[in-house]
Amino acid sequence: MRYFVTGTAGFIGFHLAARLLRDGHEVTGFDGMTDYYDVALKRRRHAMLAEWRGFAAHEAMLEEEEKLHAAMEACQPDIIVHLAAQAGVRYSLENPRAYVSANLVGTFNVLEQARLRKVGHLLFASTSSVYGANTELPFAEDHRADHPLTLYAATKKAGEGMAHSYAHLWDLPTTAFRFFTVYGPWGRPDMALFKFTDAVLKDRPLDVYNHGRMERDFTYIDDLVEAIARLATMPPRQPDGSPRQPGESPAAPFRVVNIGNSEPVNLMEFIEAIEEATERKAQRNYLPMQPGDVPRTWADTRALGRLTGFSPATPVRRGVRSFAAWYRDYHGV
């Protein structure tokens, strides 16, 4: 199969592309190499993918429509996995325009290419942040997601809506998956695990928001990639009048699927796992809740299990150990 994956120099895109290449697929990667975080880390990921004969890379922004078109033309994809985005909840308070540009205009350009090429399946990366002010737990795909708390979440929810309209208008099989706090080796420096591990190993205090009274549904990267790889070969079909499952559209070949561990972990327990993996004690700087944050996330993953026969289950302490080992090796600590 020929896959076109946006964001292959990013954390998730890198791991997904590597998995698809190992499975014998051809992968064309597309990445803007923005400086939101260390570009050297992104280039290192792409260099590793370039060792595979079946990988081709294009460096350009999603907003550059002609370059995206040329890359798609060269690939002639069977499946598009759209992972590239301006990420980060807190950064959306500092640079909101970047989210509108990448996550709305960029996603529109990808949708147009998927429509023109009549791909067999379009997969779109959304986020658990779309659940926003919803307090009903665990978060299920058919819960209301109408009150996003950050512009990042709002752009992702808008992306889901745009994708649904294209699925309906152009019979474009589409799956939107909502990620829950993905972590693991080669992770992003702006994520809590990277920042906390870096701080502990450099003997700096950790900023612990809401005084540690937070829980997250942490999802190990290998589990996430396994779920995406399975979903990629299972495009949704046009509704036929049969009972609709949670997350399925009544009007289009479109579905939403949560991908999470379905086991919230307390932030203090997460820090203890980092202390155990690094064999260092953390200094804690307790702070109030950050704007846009929520106290708890928890994924209902029954839809994923029903569709694929797979549910993420990597224990957080094992996943944190794997990340800490990678961090030490990458930084020579």
C-alpha cells in the first residue's frame, strides 16, 4: 500500500512511518520542519526514516498548496494519514495564528487532495482536548464536544467537522482519532514527560500544576501506532440504516475513535514513575491550574476494541522507563 503521512518528522508521525515501512508499505512523508521545538530532533527522525528504501520525504508547509499537490502527485496514495498540526495547548495562548494557519488552512488543503484523489481512507489526528468542558467520564465518542477550552482544541474540533462534511459530500471514507496524552521515546520536548525527565536529571524543580491534583490517560506510543495501523485498513462505509455505533456518522462514511489507555494516572504517581526510572528525586514547584487545562482525562476505548480487537494497555511505569532510557542515550546522560 502507498501511504501519504503528514508530520513524519514529528513524534507520532515518525513512529507510524517506521511501523508502516517495517510492514512493507511505501511511505511518503510531508513535514514543515517548524521551529516550535528543536528542529535537530525532527531532522534526526527523518534521517532514520530515510534509511528505508520505501520512504520519500518532502519538506514544506501544509499551507503551501502547490507543494502539497506535487508531493501527493508523486505518491498517488491509497491512504492518507494526516498527523501534522500546530500542537500544544499552552502555546495556543501565545501564538493563536499558527493554529488557524496549520490546523484549519492546512487541513483544508489535505482534504482537497484526498477528494481529488479519491483515496480509499483518510485518517485525521484529533485530540482528547475537544471534550473541553465536558465532565462526563470516561470520555466517549458520542459525548458532547461543543465547549473547547483552548484554540488548539477548537481548531481540532473544526477539523473534525470539515472532514465530516467532505466525507458526506464526496463519499470520502474518513476516520478521526482522538489521542489521549501520547508519550514514549523520541517524544516532544514540550510534553510533560520530556520536561519532567529533563528537569529531574538536571536537578531543576518541576512545575506541578493544580498542586498535583490532576489525572491523565497516558497512551504509550507503540500502542497508539498499533491502533492507527489497524484502523487504516478498516475504512468506514456509508450508513445503511443499521444501528449506529458510538462515533459513527448517520450521514457519511465517517467515524470518530478514541485512542487511549482507558486508565487515568494521577500526576503525582506519574512523577514517582519518573523518579523510579531516573533514580533521582524530583523537586516540586506547586502551581495553580493553567488556563485551558482540565483536571482529568479518561478514554472510553470500547469502540476501538470493537473495531480492531485491540486496546492499549502498556503500564505507565514501563513506558516511562523506556522513555528515560531513550532520553539518556539521546542526550548522553
